[in-house]
Amino acid sequence: MRKTILTASVCAAAFTASAGAQAQQSTSGDVIVVTAQKREQNILDVGATVTAISQQTLRDARVLEMRDIATFVPNVDIREQAPGTLPVITIRGVGLNDFSNTNNPSAGVYIDEVYLSSLGLLAFDFFDLERIEVLKGPQGTLYGRNSTAGAVNFITAKPNFDAPLTRLSASYGNYDTLEVEGVTNIPVTEELAIRLGAKSIRQWEGYYFNRAVDDDIGERNIALGRAQLRWTPGDSADILLKVEGYSNNSGLGQGAFFGAVDYTNPPSFACAAIAENEIDPTCTDFFGYSDPDGDPYTGDWSDRQFYDAKQIGATLRGVFDLGGAELTSVTGFIDHYREAYNDLDASPLTALEFLPTTDVRQYSQELRLAGNLNENFDWLVGAFWSHDHIVVGSTGYADVLFQTRTSGFGDQTTDSVAGFIHGEYALTDTLSVIGGLRLTWEEKEYTARVFDDNPFGTSCLISLTCSPGPTPQITLAAADALKAEDTNLSWKAGLDWKPLPSTLLYVSASRGVKSGGFFFGFATNSGSFQPFEPESLVSYEAGVKHQTANGALRLAASGFYYDYSDIQTFIRDQSGAVPFQRLGNVDEANLYGADLEATLAPPAIEGLTLTVGLGLLDSELGEFVALSGPAPKGNEFPNAPSVTFNTLARYERAISPGLRGVIQIDGRYSGSTFKDALNDPLIASDSFTLWNGRLAVGAEDGSWEAALWAKNIFDEAYKVQGVNLTSLGFGYENYNPPRTFGGTITVQF
């Protein structure tokens, strides 16, 4: 790892000697404005590692879903538990090693400052965004709730009082995909403005071909809409009401099968390749099925796959000038429901398939009062409250494997209250001290059941002999009104030094906490539902940011060390007569590494912009006991590649009077990663490189543009997630989307 860091650092330094920082510009001119610290600031003045992905980059690079963000941010990994759904964000190796929608993400995700309380809320499509901000490291003071890994802020484009504007775009691509988007901004009066937006996505051909039904699967049918009303009664108030929603009635892609059995050798029923931690496509499941074609997008899956989701949300944000202080109020509401069918055994038999459902209703309120004292002390005090009710369900189909079906539900209510303060005091004209505290109280109440429905009277879960005969439904696992309560303190302390107006050096230490909670999934022991403890992370970070006088070079570099305690992961529980697996805690872990981002716009080549980002990471879990036995100290974190690298090159120039042309290439490299805390090599992912490209021509005044684009140009296939169920005779692997390409026409008036 040290050799890798040294080599990569030398390469990055060689580039940044002639290239520069912060890849994604998000405002006009040479200033990138972010609101990472709850107020507008030049990104060069923020003593933290922040990446801003601009509106232009979001559109041109087709950043359309959560998984696309990792292409532009080093030291970030985003995996999907199933294709197109349940994304899990990992920042600098810190992420969630769970798939339960009752759990909260380790990286706080916010849409217009409203926190998303469940993993089930993270699978949404993007449109009409002003920018995305990714903050690395614990954000325990200003963001607070469950932000040990960092925070991802989505800022939608707001109504403005400039001239009316309407933008329409249509894209058509392979897999018979049509996307149509429209946005209009209407200044009604000097005090009232409206912004309306809608988007439709129709993909009539899925990425996956199901041999069992001789047809493709994974088609998409998505509709999104947003309406915003902005009212500024005088100079002392700015009030924004936003209502948005979406409907997703689509097919669901499925994972690739691999077997664990040598069906030609019934006495052992063990495949030698699995014993050597290798996947042999000729290995079968217990019923003799194999999928030897090596194509992860082709299989023999159930014909019942689908994905249905609906959501509506509302946000009311008000900013009020009180004279010497500014009051900000953010009120949020989300109502979400979804269900999906997942063929976990990935075979034509109904061996192990699940139909999970998620119902989330959440309310939140934040109040902040901020001001400046004597022009050298920026202060902020705030309070936060949230209430969310999450009901999850699951129907299991194990007709062949266990000759039964299961059902279950989990019902979780969470109340969270916090108070926080944050201040920045200028000791001198160039040196400032930063500090913040947040006190959080949270309580969760949980009830759950898992049943063996035994519809065939032959359940192998009830009797190992699977003997026939009627048996009533029985309860396999239960939890009754369990409670988990926690009060914790998060903090931040730091120094910012600006020896030059365009150079910032900073050091900081901060602590963040992710709350404990309850697991929901298939369980045969009530102990699986006992609460897991909160986890905490203390970060030590130092960094530098610089911009040359002519704005041609921007550079941001930082190094960090994390002291990580009580990490939430799956462990072995021996409290009963029979050991079982549950979500628990690992005592300790350490991570360290570096981030570098650089952008160069060389004056000698007008219209050219070059960008690089480099992430380096070393992670080490402490020892723990898994269901399979002791795991020694030293395992790497899951989804934590030691090296990530991203780059973007954009060249724009006039090609004739009134016309401009654009060529853009972007790419991402990720080192190999493990997919679980056990570092199971069978489901680990190899390193990969993705390339995307775009060619466009349009009017210089921006009134129209025609573009051709391609994503994953070289059709690279890499493993996003893996599940090792070889004790049941098979395993499951989820892969990234294949190559897509198409064209887009945009008009603006």
C-alpha cells in the first residue's frame, strides 16, 4: 500500500505541476460557490474536502443516478445491492455493511437540506439540479444525523427573477431508450417566481436477457415532476415551497449465478473451484443448474421480476433577515413506498426468491440562526427534529430449496432531536479558528416478525426431514416493542490559515456518530433482531487549497487519519444454544489516506479544461467473530479500493460564426475491492476502468444543442456486489450497466 501511495502521489504531483484543482465548477467565472457549511462560500475558503459537481457537468456527463457520482469524486464507491436499486455510498472506506431499509446510511444524503432517513430513499433519478456537493469526513456538527462517512448534498435549481426561461431536451439511445425533460422558470412579479420541471424515462428493452422467458428484462418506465414557488416579500424574507414526486413502474435487473456444487460427484457435492476460492462456470447448484456462458447480463431468472416505487415530498424553506442575524427554517416531508422482486438464486427454479416492500414516512424541521459579530466572528446556532416511521415487509419463496415460503415485517419508529453551535473566529487577518458542537438524542422503537408459512406442508425449516404433513404457520423470529436510545456528542475543531488570498492551509479534528438500530431480513432466531450499537469516528485531517492568480490552476489536496469505533457489520452471536448471525459491532478500525483534485484551464489553449482526481486509502478492521468463525485483525473494509482515479478533458471552441463545438472525455479507475468484512475472495471485485465521451455542436447563445454521447465506451463489466451463499449451493453477483450510447437535442428559449 505504501508503494502504491508513493507511486500514485509522484504521478499526481507531476500532473499538478502543470495542472490544477477542483474538477467540477458550479458557478460563473472563476469562483466555485458551495453551501457545505450552511452558507455561501468560495470553495477555496472552506477548510474541508469538498467536491462540487456543477449543473453543466451533471448534464453533459449524464450524471443521472446515484452510482454515477463516483465517476467524478475520488475515494468514493457506490454499490447497488440489486441492479438499479438500493445504492450504498462509501466515502473514504466508510459505508454501510447492511441491506436493511430500517437502517440509515453512513453517508448522510440531503435533498435541499432535508435528510433521507432510509436506504430505500436513495434510489432516485436526477433532473434539474444546480449542483451536487460531496463532503468527506464526519459531518457531526452542521449535518449531524448519521454522517460519519460524510454528506452528499443535492441542490435543485431554484426559481429566479431573471427573464423567463424554458428548456426542453429529448434523448434517444440504445436499448430503445427515450428520455424527455422540460423545465420552465417564470418570474410572475418582482416578488414571485415559479419553476416547473418534469422528466420521463422509457426504456423498452432491458439490459438483461432472460432465457427462461426468451425475452429481455429490466425495462424502465419512470416519471418525475417538481414544482417550486418562491416568494420574496421585501428584502427581509425569501420563502420557497417545493413539491415533488416520482413514479417508477419498471422491470428489475437480476444478478449473475455461480454454483458451488460438482453435480457429477454426488458423494461430496463440493466443487473444487469453490474450495480454491475461484468461480468455475461449470459448477452447479444442488439441483444441477449451471450458467456456463460467462455473460453476466444473460441468465435463467424468474419471470416475476419487477420494481414499483412511488414517492411524494414537500419542502418549505424560509430565510428571514432579523437585522444583525439571519433565521433559516427548513421543513421537510417525504412519503415513499416501493416493492421489488429479486431472484436471489438466479436460476430457473424457485429456490430462493424474495419480494421486499418498504414504506417510509418522515417529517423533519431544522431552525438555524446565524450572524457575524464585529466582522471577525461568524456564528451559527440551530436545532433539529425528525420523526420517521418505516414499515418493511418480505415474502420469501423457497419452494425448491426449503419446500416452503416465508413472510415477515418490521415496524420501526425513530425520533431524533439535536441542538448545535458552530463558529469561525478570525484571530488575525489570515488565521481563523473553527469550532462546533452538536448534542443529539435519538430513540428507536421496533417490532418485527418472520414466519414460516409452510403452504405445502413440507417445510424443511420446521423439520430437517422435510416430511410431508400439514403444519400451521410458525414464528421463526420475533421482536416486540424493542427500544434503542442514545445520546451523543459530536464536535469539530480546526484552524484555517490563508498566507495568500488564493491559498488556504487547514487542519481539523472532528467526531461523528451513526446511530444504532435494528436489522430486518430473513431470520430464524429472535436474537437477530436485538439492537446493534452506535458507531463513532474521529477524523484528523490536514489540507491545502490553491488557485493561481489568473484562475487557470486550481488545486486541493488533503490527508486524513480515521480512528473508527464500534463499526456496524455482521457478526457471530453465541448467546443461544446454536450460533447465529446478526448485525453487530466490531470494536475498532483504522483508515488513512489522501485526496487530490486538480483542474487546469491553460491560457495558451482557449477552451480546454483538464481535470484529475486521485484517492488513496488504507483500511484495517479489528478482529471480530463472524458466523464462519474468527476474522483476524487486518481485514480491509468492504467497498474501499486502495486507489481511485478520475479524469475529465473538455475542449470547447467556435467552429463557425454562431456555432460552437464541444468534445468531452471522462473516465474512472478503481482498484480491486472486497465486498464484505470477511474479505471473501470469491465475491471480490477486480480493478476496472470506465470511459465515457460526448460530442456536441450548438448555438453560441445556448439556444440549441445537438449531442452524441456514450457511457462505458469499452463495455467494461465489473462486479458491483456479491453474495456468497455457497452453503446453499450457489452465489449471486451484481454487475454494472453495459455500454450505452445515443443522442440528445436540447432547445432553450
